[in-house]
Amino acid sequence: MAQGISSATYYSWKAKFGGLDESQLKRLKELEGELGQYKRMYAELAHENYALKDLIEKNSRAVGTTFGGGVSDKDSGAARRRSQTR
């Protein structure tokens, strides 16, 4: 292609963005940027949540207590699920 892109790329972009006008493309780009911000915020909050849960779990073991009606994370399987997602 004359623009320095492959034919496949051109037709892929045309299929994806061909029916949009300039204002719609601009709005789409803004929304994609906003979605990226939300994804980063979620990842940060999820990381903090896991860290706080681990801290509570360690503190509860040190004190010899459990939270949630006497059922520890080990009994509920939550600790196992957390370790699998890391």
C-alpha cells in the first residue's frame, strides 16, 4: 500500500472504523483511554485488596483468631483461590 501499511491492516481498519465520522472516532479514542484508566485503577485496587487480606490473615493467625464466624480462609478455600490468581 502507498501509506506504508499492509493491505490486511487497511481492510481491517476499514471494517472496524469505515462507518464512523471524525467526531465518532475521536469519542471512541477518548473512551478507550478512559477504559484503560479504569483497568489500571481496578488492577491497583485489586492488588491492595489482596495485600490487605493477606495482612489480616497473618494478623489473625498471630493472634490465634479467625474472622467470618470461625471459618478461616483455609477452610473456605479463599486462600487457595488467591494463590492461584497470582
